[in-house]
Amino acid sequence: MAGERILFVDDEAQIRKLVQTFLQRHGYVVTTANDGYEALLAIKKERPHLLITDVSMPNLSGLELTKRLRAEAATARLPIIMLSARKQANDVLAGYAQGADEYVAKPVELAILAAKVELILKRSKMAEEAAGVAPTARGQVCLFLHGKGGVGTTTLAVNSAIALASAMIYRVTLLDLSLEFPNAALLMDLKPQRTLADLSDVRIEDMTDDLFDLFIAPHTSGVRLVVGADRPELAELVTVPAVHHAIDRLRASSDYVVVDSAATFTQHTLAAIDSADVIFVVTSAHLASLKATTDILTVLEKLGVPKARVLLALNRTTASGLEADPVTRFFGRKPDVTIPFTRPFDDAADEGKPLIMTAPQNAGAAVMRDLAAQIAVAAPVTH
Ligand SMILES: Nc1ncnc2c1ncn2[C@@H]1O[C@H](COP(=O)(O)OP(=O)(O)O)[C@@H](O)[C@H]1O
Ligand SMILES: [Mg+2]
């Protein structure tokens, strides 16, 4: 095996160079970090296939780094080798206790390290395949974000999910992470038996496909719906690991996981941003929404989300609002899609029958198909 990304963390420059060169010669792509804190940032940007970390380091030690990675669902399974000069049994045990997969003593015997690297990578690949979440079998995640409520985010998420499922014959799941004001179920006239808030009763490790079926409500369009919470007071029961778990599980059985979100930057939204292959930021043509949208775009930039993954939808939810030119000037870019003011969206919502199904000829419905096509182009299904 070769080509896997390895992140090597050590505060000593000489060792970084030595190990990096050695592993590169074995065909791995090796990046380095000076301490645990730098490592966390690097992992957030791009997840490696394997982490090798020293234990004693300034800022954030290897033990603390491992502990933090294990606490996050996204990195809970990241293979970790710990490297340390401290050979006492206690240190080895502390490393394992924090979740390290292997412990290699310093001074490093490079041949031993290489053997362990190969073994661990092989093991983790087999585990991924067994869990059905091998990278090649992963559906694409399309996240809808908005800085201000009422700009039609849920409307766009629901209709484009249906467009992807029907006209384009993809397997699509809609995940409603607008925890306090969930609307997708209403728009689709569905009621899942369980919500992610119920996941607090079930240990995630004990979750099975049969059990998870209770969380999925099938819609006549073919879209499957999963909701975070169905009552505002239950929103706080939805944990971040539950969100990661749901996204991981759903993307293993869908071509697209479309995620609707709340208008606030919660940990849940951040978790979804982390997994997203493409993000649609939805704005109305009114100043308050435009301003909130620039804030969102700035945050995404700060989080290091590549610009090519971020699309802008201008949704004319009212008959008034700024013209196209001032909106383009405001953002310094044209919206990728503009949805015209479409009164029937309201009736569709009240009746629980998405417009794209009841009035496919409507101009608003046609734009929803265009939006779905843009998702398919920006995040093509690769399997
Ligand atoms: N293009 C549009 N034209 C007219 N009304 C719209 C349009 N898009 C959405 N709406 C209406 O705006 C309201 C808010 O939509 P919703 O999708 O719930 O927004 P959000 O999820 O951003 O809070 C709904 O009543 C919906 O029917
Ligand atoms: Mg909404």
C-alpha cells in the first residue's frame, strides 16, 4: 500500500525530517506538525489516514491530542501511533487509555515503525470496508446554510432533494438539522418514528441498520427523511457525535445526503460543514439577509472551506428586494442560482406537498431542478 496520507507530529525538527523522509521513501504522503495544536488544525483541514504523534510536546501533548481526536466523531476512528522516549509501562498504558492504537518507543527503530504503519493502515482499511463506509462508497453531502431565518432554505433543501431523487434517479436522504425549528417533515407531510434526539437513549456503538430504519421516513418521491428533533425542547438532546453518526451512516446508503440547517453556527452546523462536499448558502434579496450571508461566507473562508465548494442561492421570497446588479456588487460575485418569487411555495408548504411534485411546470420548480443539477455537477457521485 502506498499513497496514504500520514501526519507526523513532533516538536523536534530533526526527528520530523528523519521520519518524514523515511516514510516518504516508502511511498506515503507525509506532512508534519510541531505540536498537538498544529496537528489539530492540520487534521481539520485535511484528515490523514494515519497520525503518528510524539507524547511530550509544548502547547498540546500527544496524550491530550489523542484524547481530543477520540472525543470527536469525525476523528474517533483515526488510526494513531504514539511515539515516546518514555518507556515506562505507565506511559504506554496512558497512551492506550487515551485511545492510541500502537505505541512505539524512542529512539525509533525505523523498520519497526514502517511495519506498524503498514499493519495499522491495512487494519483500518479492512475495518472501513467491513463497516461499508469505504471512501469509494460514500455519498456526497450537500449542506444548505443561511444566516437569517425565513429565506427559504428548507424550501430549497426539500425541493432540490426531490429533484435529485426523481429526475436524476439518485438515492437521496434529507437530514433536517434545523433542530429548534424543524420544517422539512411538515413540508413533506412525514413523521419519522424516531429523531436524533432519541439517539441519546441508544449507544451509538449498539446502532444497527434495523434500528436506524426507525429514524428514516420514506417519502413518495423516493427521498428518505431523517430529522434531528421534532420539538424545540428536544433540540439540546441531539449530540454532535449523533450528527456525525447519522451523516456517516446515511452517506453509506445514499448518493446524496442533503442537509438543512439552523440559521445559527452551532456545533451541529460545524459538524455538517466538516462533512459537506458542497455548501449552498441561501440569501434573500433584503439587506439584513445579505449582511448575514456575508458573515457566513467569511466564516466558511476562515474555516478553510474551498471556494469552489461554496455556492450562493438568491431566493426571492418576496415580490420586493434588491435587483440582481446591486446583489452581485454586494457579494462581488453573481449568485449561482436565483429563485424567482413564487407564491405557490407557501400553499405547497401548508399542504405538505412539495411544489416540485405538484407543479413541475412552475418556474420556481424548474429552478429547483437547475439547483439540483448544480449540486450534481459540484459534487458528482463517484461510485
Ligand atoms: N421563492 C419563494 N417565493 C415565495 N415564497 C417563498 C420562496 N421560497 C420560500 N418561500 C416561503 O418562505 C417561507 C420561509 O421558507 P423556509 O423554507 O421555511 O425558510 P428557512 O428555512 O430559510 O427559514 C415559507 O413560507 C416559504 O413557503
Ligand atoms: Mg428552515
